Amino acid sequence: MKIAIGIMAYNEERNIAATVRSLAGQTIFESPAHEVAVHVVPNGCRDATAERAREALEEFRRQHPRARCEVNELAQAGKANAWNHFVHGFSAPECEALLLLDADIQFGERECIQRVVECLEANPRAVVAVDLPLKDITAKKDLSLREKMSVSASELQVAGAPKIAGSLYLARSAAIRSFWMPLGLIVEDGFVKAMLLTDSFRKPEDTSLIVRAAGATHYFEAVTGLAAWFRHERRLVNGTAVNILVFAFLRKCVEEGKIPGDVIRARNEENPGWVSDMARDYRGALPGAGELISEPLRKLSRLPGAKRVLALPIALLRSALNIAVCVVCQQDVRAGRLRW
């Protein structure tokens, strides 16, 4: 299989080299059955991310001379913008699948990517394969009380059916190239999932199109501290609300016989701030607020008995905190204030 790996990087000079080193240890690059290219996409960085990436890729080339690797630097910041350039420009047209990665992750196993690729190959109906994302503190032996609570909250997040985490997912190129990412979008993984599992809202959502590879994990940095947590949740809740507004707009486009991917591309070119404008024009209650508040309790019911008891206080606390976040996000959306 021909695969292009895109690492989206914004001000990641402290992490990009470690991520590239972790990537270099993956067995996928040792397999003659796969042809893999690596693209690091620094976007609007105000630090030395691009320089550190080039240095790391020099070492990568010495380890894997067969793999094509390059840094594709962009002046404009934004993950959606970087995503569009990688998916529709930097990745070679002949690639059969595209692997999207964040610039601050570490792989749990040397076979992680290999297992994700094999999972997609073994499920011809699936359009996207994922692994299991884990907070980095789960690898620690002695956890503090706050870290234990964070791990319990994480278990709530991964309970249930597979979902796309923006930090690592592999999609068939034909499916992911069928649409563009709206510029200004905050939470891209929920958008990608919706577009892939509904064929850009032309069909009902089909969750069987996403599969999770057994025995494949990666670690991401856990958010610590109340202020950092609140900022993180504010981003997610605002992102989910904006996604709901964009989804409603795209469904209407489909009803009018328009192709969502073409509409998004045209809107991006005409007005890069169209998503913020859409949020600012919205006057209703925060989209998805009720579901967001009740979500921790619904996920709690999917856990086995012992873990359910341990996670109950976390679920109740999470629901209460989500109420506070939603109050702030209501004002953010009405003001079109989607970046802080």
C-alpha cells in the first residue's frame, strides 16, 4: 500500500523531534509491502518548528532511505489550512491511504502504524482506521489522585464505539479527498468523522466504516491544571457547537443538490472567515449543549461494574463542569469568538 503521513505542527519545536524519532521506530518502514512518505507541515509557526523538523528528518532519512520525507512549511496558521494542503496538495496523488498525526505524540508499540494499516486492509468496507489514544500519564506506575481522576475521565472518553482522534487516524485517500476542511474550524476530528461516515451527508451515518486496530496505541500529553483544562474544554465545546452549525449548513446544501466538498472549497476561497461569520449570525441556544452535559453519564453506563463505580464521581463532576463551560461557550459562539 502507498501511504502518505502528514504531521500537522504548530509551534512544536519542543516536541517535533521526539515525535519524528518515535515515528522512525515504526515497523511500517521496514515492510517491503508498503511505500511510505512523511510530510511535516509547520503552519504559521512563530518558533523553530520547521528547523527542528528538518534536522529530525535528516536522521530519519539515514534510518529509512526508502522513505520520502520533507517539510512543507506554510505561512498561514491553522490546522484546517494545513490539513487541506496536505490532503489535496502535498500528498502524492497515487497514495492509497493518508495517515494524519499530531506533532506531539509517542507510539505505544513499534507495530502501531503497521497494525492500523493492516486493520484497514482487512476491512475493505471501512474508510478509516484508528488506534487507541492514551494520556501519557497512563504509562506512569505511581499516579497522584489528580492523575488517577484524569485517567478515569479518559476511560470515559474511549468507552464505546471507535471514534476519530485528530492525533492519529488512517483514511482511504479517495474518501478523505472527497471534501475540504472549512477554514477556521476548531475541532477537525469530529468534522472528519461526520464527512467520512456519511459520505459528506449524502447517506445516513454508518459507524461500521470506522475500525479500531487491536494492540495499537499512542500517547498524547494529558492536560493538567484547572485553567488548562477549562481552556481545553472550551475549545472542544465551541468546536462541537460550530461543527453542528456547519453540518446543518452542509445538509441543506445536499438537499439543494450541491456537492459539500465543492461548497466548502469555494467558501474558503471567497471568505476564509466564513465559519466565524456563521457562528456570529447564529442566535439560538448553544448547539449540542444538552448532549455535552449528559455525555459523561451516558459513557459511564458503558463501563464494566468496578470501573463504573470508580468513574461515577468523575462523571458527575464532569457534567457539572460542562455546564460552566457551556455558559462561557454560548457567549463565544454568539460573538464569533473562536480563537483565544
